[in-house]
Amino acid sequence: MQSNYFISNEEKEKLFHTQLVKYGVKYDKAAKAAQLMVSDGLENLTQQEQQLVTEACQEWLKAKKRCGNINSNCKSSLT
């Protein structure tokens, strides 16, 4: 389903940055990764830039999964 809302690259960058920091990626690393993720042509990133984005996203995913497991365990222990 297509959305009728437009999100600027600036807003996307803010959203990515917020989510990365929320799940433990260091502020500066998250800022750079978010900037790179909204840049035109991710395939045009240097090897170093690709590595930075990959590392930031892996850190985010690991922490997000950990939080999901904690929330799931808390909910099951309350029932």
C-alpha cells in the first residue's frame, strides 16, 4: 500500500539517527550512518562508508532483538 505522505531526507535522517541511538549505537557513529543511509546511491558508498553503515545497523539489530527478548520474558513472567 502506498502512502500519501512525503518524508524528506532530513526527516528520514533524523528518524534513522534516533533509532540507532535509542538502541545503543554511539551518537557520532549513528549520525554518520544515518546521513549515509539517506544519501543517493548507497551502492556508491566507499568500502569504509559501507562498513560503517553495516556495523551501525548490526549493533542496532542486536540491541533491538535483546530488548524484544527482555520484553517478551517480562510479559510471560507476569502472566
